[in-house]
Amino acid sequence: MALSLRRELLRRLLWPMLVVSLLGAAVSYLLALRFADETYDQWLLDSARALAQQVEVESGQVRLELPEPALNMISWDAYDSVLFRVDSSRHGLLAGERSLPRPDSAEGQAFAFYDTARKGQAMRAVQVILPHLAPGEDITVTVAETLNKRRRLADRVLLGVLVPEALLILLTLVLVRGGVKRGLRSIASLEVEVKARQSDDLTPLPDELAPAELLPFTRSINGLLERLNAVLGAQRRFIADAAHQLRTPLAALKVELEHAVREPDPVRHAQALGAVRAGIDRLVRISNQLLLLARAEPGAHVANSMSRLDLHQVVFDAAGAWVPQALTAGVDLGFEGDDEPCAVRGNPVLIGELVNNLIDNALRYGHRGGRITVRLIRETQTACLEVEDDGPGIATELMDQALDRFFRVPGSPGSGSGLGLAIVREIASAHGAQLELKAAASGGLCVRVRFPA
């Protein structure tokens, strides 16, 4: 079951409100009990003092005369049972209820409050001490009452607190629900925006439709859309490039095959088959270059296959594989660089292909009997790879254009596809490397690739 953000917000708001309300009610109830105890304790103390004023001493004898109205005033209560007792330290109980318990100890105090019980009923009592009212005699007056008024007052306070708080919670819930609904309208706007889009519309979601809390999420989605757009763009370019580059060689290959089939002369038949073979070789090379270009493009997950490697060893091995071909072409292929390891992070296969394309270009467009130098220079923060030839080079105004796909410098010999430097650019970009073309001192071309060390 899908999580409802509205329901989750309401739940997370409602429970804290209920807990706070219950805590508030409990605190109010305890405060009400305290204030009730203080109020009715004062009444008890006043009653005990009023009763104590009725105690008189005549001729050294303690006497208590309690008129009926005074007794009724003390004992009468609409809710509680009120009891009292008057005791003498010499003569014992002078008046009142003998079964009313007295405190365990109240020596040295003018009065003392205490909790007690009588016949299973909890009571609150106060004892007032009249010391030395008569020679050698102390008088104590005790008044106690049950707790009905106190509990009734606390209950009324609690009820008076809970009812408004419950109404306040309901009102707050209605208001919060409406506020959450209005606050989530921006998400609904995003939903409408996404649903209304065509399947090929990968433009970023507008920030103004999302609240501040959702901006990290929408920006992550926009980043994903951007990456997806790059991947789809790379796929579209690959399909277009493949269609563009393979159509002509396939058509030429078909013509050559038909010519070879119809040619009765053995010599011309062999020549036609040779042309077919050359066409197949060119087709295979273009196909391999296109697949390599697709591997190096954004979205090909090159970063997932990268690891720490020794750039010196990868470049040296890749360059060494071209020595036989260079010797056949009469080209001096050399390597410059120390023998110390040069650590970078990368894909060894793609870096090897980068070196292969640079040396292949140098062999194709350099002079026969010329010189190609592969150079690895260790720098502070980078490792610099250079491939330099002494061929005709590239005009300065064409160097940026030479990195585009299928671009060939006017007047270039051979039947290249114009993908070599484009592949180098994509591989360098996938490794976070900087690619630079410049004129070599010998007049040829120097291609420099700086890898982060």
C-alpha cells in the first residue's frame, strides 16, 4: 500500500497534539488538587482556630463550652463529613470524636496538617496546639474532613480543561488538514506537469512548481533527466552516425560484389574481389570505431569500469604493439618517458584505444620514413601523454573542427572515416582529461592529453 503523505503528516501532527493535551490535562489536574488542598486546608485551619477560641480556663480548670450553632457551623458540610476532637494532655479527650486519629508527632509546631483515614475513608486533618493554656497542661484541637469537595473541584477543573482542549484539537485538526491539502497543491502541480509531457520531453522540471522542501528531490530528478537525455542523445547520434557511415560502404560493397560475379576475366575478377576485400576491411574498421565511440560516450557507464592503473605501462604496451606496422611503413616510432610507475584512475582498454587511434592517425597522415614520438610526462597534478608526428599537421583554424565526428581535413590522403580524433576526445572526456591539439616543432601535429594524477 502506497504511503499517503497527507495522512502521514496528519498522523505525525495529531499524536503529539494529543500527548501534549493529555500532559496539560494531567498538570492542570495536579495543580487543581494542590490549589484545592491549599484552599480547604486554610478552611480547616480557620475552623480549628475558631474551635480553639472556645476553650477557656477558669480557676485553673480547662473548660470547653460549644454552643449548638457553633457546633453546627463546624460540622455542617454539603459534601464532606467534618469531625473534630479537643484533647488535654492531663485529662485526655475533652470533646469531639474519639475515633478521629491524631498525628504521630507534632511537637514544637503551632499547627500541623496530615492525611489520615477513618472507617475506610481518606481524610485531611489539622491539629492546632495550645501550649500551657493551664499550668502543666497543653490543649490540642483537631479538625478533619473527607476529600469529596477537593476531588469534586479537581474533577471540575479537569473537565473544564479537557473539553476546550478537545474542541481546540478538533478545530486544529480541521485547519491543519486544510493547510496540508493546500501545502501539497504544489506536488499536484508537479504531477500535472509530468503527466502532460510527451515521452521525448526531457526538459528540467521548473523549480517554481516545487516547495523548498522538495527542491533537492526535483533537482535530483532534473539531474537524472539530464543524464538520460545525454544517453538518449548519444544513442540517437550513434544510430545516425552508423546509418550515415555504413550506408555508402555497404552500397559500394554490393556494387563490387555484383561486378565480381559478372566479370568473366580471371584477372579482373581477382581485382574485383580485392576491391571487395578492401571494402570489407574499411567496413570492419568503421564498425569497430563506431562501437568504440559508443563505449566512450556519456551514459556508457565508463566510470563503473575505472580503477587505479599504471599509465606508463598501458601507454608503453599500446605503443609497442604498433612497432611492426611502423617498421613496415618505414616510420621511426619512439617512446620517451621514465620507467617509474605513473598512477591514474581509468579504464585500461579505453586508454589503450586512445593511444591506438593517435598512433594510427600519425601513421596514416605522416610522411613515409618520418618519425612518431609517444611521450609521457609526469607533472605535479597531472600525467601528460603526447603523440607527435612530423606530417603535414592541421591548420590552426581547423584544429577545433578536427575533433568533430566524420570531419576530415581537406586534401587528407587515404580513406579515413574522420572518427579517430572524435574517439580520442570522448575517451579523454570520460576520464576527466584535457585534450589539446597544437603544432609540433617539426611542423606536424602534437596531440596532448592531460590525465588527473
